[in-house]
Amino acid sequence: TPRVFSGIQPSGGLTLGNYLGAIKRFVTMQDEVAQSIYCMVDLHAITVWQDPKDLLHNTRELAAGFIASGISPEKSILINQSQVPEHAQLGWIFNCVARMGWMQRMTQFKDKAGKNAQNVSLGLFGYPALMAADILVYHATHVPVGEDQKQHLELTRDIAAKFNHDYGVDFFPMTEPVIEGAATRVMSLRDGCKKMSKSDPSDASRINMTDDADVISKKIRKAKTDPDGLPSDIDGLEGRPEARNLVNIFAALSERSVEDVLSEVGGQQFGTFKPLLADLAVAKLSPISGEMARLMDDPAEIDRILARGASQAREITAPILKKTYEIVGMVGPA
Ligand code: TYM
């Protein structure tokens, strides 16, 4: 039976990219499958320095963001990674399965390490092995993510296959990435060739889930565009990354196809289209940020939800870890 798992790092605020590429789709999927697990990956976040107070705040705020966006703790299991120790335990086993050469090919590592590869944490290098453990400690079959996580999910399959092969078992499933919709790669508002990211130094490059209506409108009005009007079909977006990005965002927010959107707005100038997009973004995002702020007034309630999620999660992860230890040849509990 299908089981969905996905995670987001509490390493700063949520962006529109996280919302459209991930959370919005988590909400849909929780109604489509019997079991879905959504995770704040704090152990991944600390692969680069996090101020402890910020980490704590950002983890709770991310939980609030999940719930405010429509993830129901009744339908899904909502967890914080470090509260379910089996993630890190299986992660160690996978550190011993994954090969140095595989990790060295990870483009996200190369991007994050830059020229400074000698001085990043060992955890940053091993990051994808822990990510594989997050998924496989549930025997999850489907993982909704944005385009940038594709290579990590291929590595997850490589780790599962090597484990199964080395130990002569058919234990870990081959997970399917689910990368679908108009917004699998939301781009920066300042540069249509760069991903929208919480780590971009320019705040104008992104929409944060906590931005108020004025800020959202202003960022969209100021978004980079080219001088032409909007085309009436997809071919007309060729070579126009900024135009494509704004149309993709419009389509994803309004849950319509890009073709459908273009058939309506084709021929418009950006001076007409941008206010429409700004209104749509405010209408969709403001209720979420309002609800996030309300939930953040009661952090103890968020902590209770996460504690309950962790104990539900461990009913799944503990038996899978126990079986893994047996396969590897470890002396189990008496
Ligand atoms: P993270 O925290 O960088 O991003 C969380 C999710 O948001 C998606 N995303 C985007 N989608 C579209 N456009 C964008 N500009 C954009 N920016 C981010 C990401 O693709 C992701 O789906 N390694 C993961 C976290 C993780 C994980 C896992 C995911 C840890 N363990 C297990 C799935 C399964 C990460 O850094 O995501």
C-alpha cells in the first residue's frame, strides 16, 4: 500500500517555493493515500550552523506552517525528525552503505560547499544518506518534492538497492519521487534562472509565508520581467524565464494548467497581469500566515502535536529498524 513521506528543513522561514513545490501538494496527497508522514528535518538543518534559539523557533513555525496550510494532524503524522530516533539510527547504517563517490556527485553538496569543501561539516556531506533513512525507515513508497530534490531521491534508490543486494534481501522498497505540477521549480523574483530560496541574500527575490499583503504585492510589482506582453501559448514562454515563472506561480496558486491561464491572460501587459497575480497571492497566502501567527501564540500546543506525532511514527519505525538490525547481524533485544 502506498505510503507518503516528505520533509522540510527548519533552517529559516518558509518560502512560496516550499509552499507550491512541497506543502500544497502534501495537503492534496494526505487525502489520496492511506498514510502520510510529514517531517521537520532539524537534524538536516544543523548540517550548517543554526543558532539554537532560531532553530527552536523555526521548527515550531514550520509545524505551524504545515498545519495552517491544511495538513491535519488527524489525517497525517506530523513529526520533528530528532524526536524519532530511528531516523538517525538507520542513517548510520546507510552511512556504511553509501559510497564516497556517490556523495561527491551530489550537486546540492557541491553548491552548498562551494570552494570551501574542506571546511563544511561532515554532516553536510552525509546529508543524503540521512535523507534516505528518513524515507526508508517508513518503507515509504512516494515522496512529493520540488525538482531540486530529484538527485537525492535517485540516491535513496541506490542505497536501498545496494542494501538489498549486499544482504541478499528484498527489504527496502524502491521509492518513487512525485515531482508534479506547474511549480516544481519556483524561481527567484529577481532572476528567472535562479531558484527561489530562503538563503538568497535578497529578500525581494522571494515571497516568505510570513510576508503581509503589502509586502507580497510590492515584491510582485517589482518582480523582474521582460518588456513584452504575455503570450497566449506555452511556446511563447520560450527563452523568457521571468515570464514563465510568474505564469507558473499563477497557475499553481489558482490550481489551473499553464495552458488554461495563458488562454485567459495572453496579450496582457505585465502592468495588468502583476496586480492580478498579487491579488491572487494575497488571497491564498494571507489566511495561511494569519493562522500561522495564531498557532505560534500557543507553542505548547504545537509541542503536544509533535509529541503525539512522534509516538505514532515510532510504531512504524521501531519494527523496521529492529528488522534492519537483524538483517545486518546485530544482537537484538532479549
Ligand atoms: P528543503 O527544506 O530545501 O525544501 C523543502 C521542499 O521544498 C521544495 N522547494 C521548492 N520547490 C519548488 N521551487 C522552489 N524554489 C523550492 N525550494 C524548495 C524542495 O524541493 C522540498 O521538497 N533535503 C530536503 C529535506 C528532506 C527531505 C527528506 C525531503 C530531508 N529528508 C526526505 C523529502 C524526503 C530539503 O532540503 O528540502
